[in-house]
Amino acid sequence: MTPRIASAALAVVAVVVGVTLYLRAGDWAVSAARRRCSVVAALVWIGPAVLLVGVVLVAPAIGTIRTSFLDGDGEAYVALDNYRTILDDDTLRVSLRNSVQWVLLLPVASVGFGLATAVLADRVRYESVVKAVLFFPLAISAVAAGVIWRFMLDYRPPGAPQTGTLNAVVAGLLRRAPIAWLIDRTFNNLALIGTTVWTQAGFAMVILSAALRAIPDDVLEAARLDGASEWRLFREIKLPYLTPTILAVMTTMVVVALKAFDIVYVMTNGAFETDVLATSMYKQLFSYRHLGRASAIATLLMFAVTPLMLLNLRAYRREARARA
Amino acid sequence: MMTRRRVGMGAVLLAVGAAASGGTTVLTAAGESRLVEAARTAADAIAGGEEIGGSVSLLGVLGGEELDDFLGVLAPFEEATGIAVEYEGSRDIGAILQTRVEGGNPPDAVSTPNLGQMADLAEDGAVTDLREVIDADVLAAGFEPSILEVASTESQLYGLFTTVNLGGLIWYDPSVYDGPTEPESWDALVEWSRTTAAAGVTPWCIGLESGAASGWPAADFIDDILLRQAGPEFHERWWRGEVPWTSPEVVRAYETYGEIALDETLVYGGVTTQLATNFANGADPMFADPPACYLHQQATFMGGIILSNFPDLEPGSRLDFFAAPTFNPDFAGTQSISGEIVSVLNPTEQAVALAQYLATPEAGRLVAETGRWLSPNLQVDSESYTDPFLGRAADVLQDATSSHYLGNALMPTALVEAFWGSTLDYLERPGDLDDILADLDEVSAEAYAD
């Protein structure tokens, strides 16, 4: 243990000293070269970042795309076979379908809940309590959330005492047959997405709530003086002001949906057609040891996220330009 | 990456409880501590009387009270040697072990029921040959050659059995169960089940949920049925990937299982409840008042789990078992077994000492004393089984003409997981059995491909 702590401490010191030295040296080099060209300055300051991103992000990504054209052992070239399998294989197609379902439902539900709470809580005195309650789940790890919801969604046969909260309501209050939430194909994906909404709505709320506060009071006041109803106020003033933020939160949620793994892994591990792309990738890699297919799924996920990132980047630039 | 696996022969001859049969001696408190003391002395001898210290990481599948009992077996070792055993348990051991080995961060040792995966890793050169670290005398004195053989590749001994379970048992509550305890045949038991169901009580309880390993209890039983219905020879060809899953014998084993499991009147709560119930709670409804079922199929270790769930149950008068009846008179007396092996991946001084300790009869006696598992150690006699069930299980094994390792522990990991999952699919869509088995053939072809 002690040598580990020592080497960790050494590493921290080395990084701090190294960065300081680099900054000093860079500063010196830039000021020495200032008159001649600005390229030196750009290289000195961007270089390390580019290098880092290249080594830890770009190179592995290219490696993954490359192996996605190779066979299970990562040796022979198989062209598009892995991608074809993803579309042909029943279980992989199911995970593709489920991921699409996640991408469609999670952002809408999270933003819906977040926005509703942000707007409504803004108008009551116990605002902080409401917000804290919705925010707490964000502080819980996804694995713990999955375990909690497994208990909440527990199923016992009709007639037996229902230990799961939801089925206690369904059977006890509504007098209906209990539902096997995690097994019944009508509900199981929704149950998993719902659990994730529970963990993410708080995040949406916090961001949207901040944006709501940023709306200038005079605009709202003027509208109120003009006799606008609260609904019209929300629709025609608040919503347009919030749109960029809503888009940003939605993009984040789409990314959360695409990389959904832990909740599914803990709650069903993909049984009963609940696999998503990330759990399929994990199984292909570690159970089936099929490097090619796992890489193909990873590549697919990466390209699914890219347009969203570009969209987000553009919205961000537009905003920056508008402010400038 | 996927190497062709060379697992040893599947047939295992066990001489559990060879010394005496039937009579189980309840040990006194002093007797217990004598066992612990003996184990401590044995561990001391391994350490050469010195404090070795340090720690050994052990990856396994156990949790809850089962884990507590297993760690109890290791406690004298820790005390004597000063080595801390850091046990990490997960049912998803297949994937976790694979990740850690490939990531260059393997655990020092593994305790697993999945021999197939360890054989694969051994072929890749990731597992220490236990013959090099454990004395040949100790191995010869403690273990049947066949049980060493089953955990060997051609060139090495990759695993040492620590616990053994007898499969194919049917658990019941003698205070309420009025059916046959020595049914002539499986059909006779099914017949009794139907009569009971007609009288208004579902006779069976089943629980198949087990996290990442869901479905294994059904797979174990189908495995057991296949062994005793189609015979050991076919069974071995089956798990070696030499006969297709679509063979009529395999279809029949699934359907024999389905005869009970698929019938909503025969199983408490029907298919949905089976799928939603954790295996460890599978037998719980049997002890409700009034009982919701009378029978539960599971290996020896289930007795310990049931008694953990219901500490007040009197073993013998409220809980007992009988061996599942024959499925085929040609193979009467054939029994299935399963168990866990310990393998060493990092031959550190601590990991090696742990393996050496687990090979001693003293550790074996502590395993027997937990009342959960049979010890594979030949020097552990039936007096060590304080638990009445294990004493009887030892007898059943002794009476068996031959005992064989369950196939789903010997297959490659991918196939094992697909087999487990297939049982869930079958229960949900029994009409698609042919497709489900055809899918398994595909997985098998890939898993056994060189």
C-alpha cells in the first residue's frame, strides 16, 4: 500500500511541476517569437491538447473503426459482415430497436418532468423542497437506482402479498392483476427508461430552472401589464427564451440514452428483449469475445452521437455570436 | 482467442463419506473448535510457522450467507498466515474475469463453478499449474484421479475442487407433503403433481432469476434430465459440442422440464412468477401458511439457503429431500454433480498458500461442517457432515452407479450463457423450441470453432 501512495504522490508532483515548466517555457518561447509569427503561439498552446485528444480519443476511435471490419479474433478482414450481423441477428436488432426507443423517450420525458417542475416550483414557497426531492436521485449511483427500482417493481403472483411498491398500488388500490414490470414486454423497456428518467429529471430541472431565472424580469412584467395570461406568458416568452437550453439538455439526454448501460445491466441484464446497444456491445466483447462485432456496435454508437454533437456545437456558436 | 477446449473426462467418481454411511455425528462446541484448530495448524504448516502477511484477491460467485460460510472456511488460514483474503463476489463472473484477464489485472485466484472458462484461460496460459504448487502426495491422498482429471487440460491441473453439490434433488416439507418420496419414475411424480393440482394446490415452486446468470437453475435441471434420460455418453458428446442441440434427445430434455414448468396449474404463479423470482427465494412459498407449493427442485446447497431464509425450520421434520426419480431405467443410478474449483492466476506466495490450504483435508472438513456443500476431499469422512442432508447426499452419491459433472459448467462461457438464457426463452415461447435450439447450435459452432 505505502509504495502505491508514494508513487501516486510522486505522479501528482511530477504533473504539477511538468505543467508549470511547460507553461513557463511556452511563455518564454511565445514572447521571444511574438514579432515573427503567431503560429508558434498557436502550436505551443494547442499542441498538448491536440496531442492528448489524439492519443486518448482519436487514435482509439480509429482503432475501433478498423477492428469493426475484422472478425471475432480481430485478425481477418471481413468487410461489412459485422454491420450486417447487427441488422440481421435477432437479439442485436432488438437492442438497436430498444436504443431507438430510449433515444426517443428519455429526452422527452426527462425534459418534460424537469421543465414542469422548474416552471411550477418557481411559483410556490416550498420551491427548494420540491427541487431537492427531484434532485436527490441524481446523487445516487445508477447501480443503486437500479437496485432500488428492482424492489419497487417487484412482482408476486396474484393473491400473494405484493412487496413491490408499484404492484402494491396496482393490486391493492386499483384491484388489478399485478404486472411483471421487468418481464412483460409491454412494460419492461418503459420501466428501465422510467428508472433512468427518475435519475436524470433532476439534472434537467436544475439547468432549466437556472435558465428560467435568466429571463429578464422587465419583459415578463411588461407582458403581464399588457394583460397576457400565465399560459401565454409561458408559451410566447418563457419557452422561446428556454429553447436553446432545452435543446442542450435534450442532447445531453440523447447521449445518456445512447450510452445507457448500468441500469439495464443491473435490472434485467438484457433479458426479455431489454438489451440496448451498450449492453450488447459488452456481451459481444466479454461473453462472446467477438472483437469485430463489439467494435462495430461501438462505431455505430459513436456515429449516432456525432450529428448531435455538431448540432449542439452550432447552437452554442450561434448563441455566442448573438451575445457578442 | 477462442481456443478449442480440452476439458478432462466428464465422469467423476466421488467417494464422499466413504468411511461410514447414514450415521451423522453432531459435533459439540469443543469439536467444532477442534476442527478450526486443526485447520489453523494445517495453515501454519503451509506457512512454515511464519507470518506471511499481505493479501490475496479471490474472485467468486458467492454472496450473502453462503459467502459468510465459505469465508468461515478460510478464516483459520487468515489467522494462521496473516494473509487477508479479499473476496469479490459476482454472478457475472464470466465477463468480469474475462475483462480483468484481458485488461492485465487478473485476480490472484478464482473460485468458480465455470470449469469451461478456466479451461479456456488455462489454454491461453493464464492459469498456474496446480501440480507445480501443491504436493503430489497431498493431491493423491485427497482427491480421486477423476476429479483432478475433470479440472485438467492435457498439460496442467488448472483447478482444484473445493465444494461439491449433488444435483437433481427435490426438496419438500415432510409436515405437509403427502406425495411419494421414492417415486418409481418421473412420470409417477408428474402424475402425482397433476392429481394434487386438480385438488387445488400448485405442487411446484420454481425461481429462475439470478441477475446476469438468470435461467441457470432451469439449465441445471435440463442438464441433469439429459444426463439421466439420454445417458452419460450422449451427455458428454453434447457438452463437448459433438452433437447438435437440435437432437431429439435435447429436445426431449427441454420438453420433460417443460412438462412441469410450462403448466400453469403445476407451478406456483405460472411462468411469470418463475421468471421474476430469485433462485434463492424459489422455495419460499413452500413455507407460507398455508403452503403455496410442495416441491422444489435444486441441488444440495439449497438446503442451506432455505434454512438461511427460515432459521426456525427444523431440518428433517420441516425440510427434507429425495433424489429425482429415474427418467430412463437404463440409466438408473446416474447422478449429476456440480461444484466450485479454485484456480490460481497470479502465483503469488499468498495465492499459492491459499490453494495449498484448500487442498488439505482440514479445510475440507470445514467445508463439510458448513452444512452447505460436500467436500471433494477423500480424507473427509461422513462424520464431518453435521448437517443431516449432506450426510444423506453423501449416501446417495455413494449408491450412485456413476456421477457426472453438469455440462453447463464445462462448456465455453458464451455457450453456457446462451444455454441459461435459452431456458427463459423456452418458458416464454415454448412453441419456438426448435428455433431456440437452432440458435444454440449457432452459438456452439462459434464457441467451439478454433
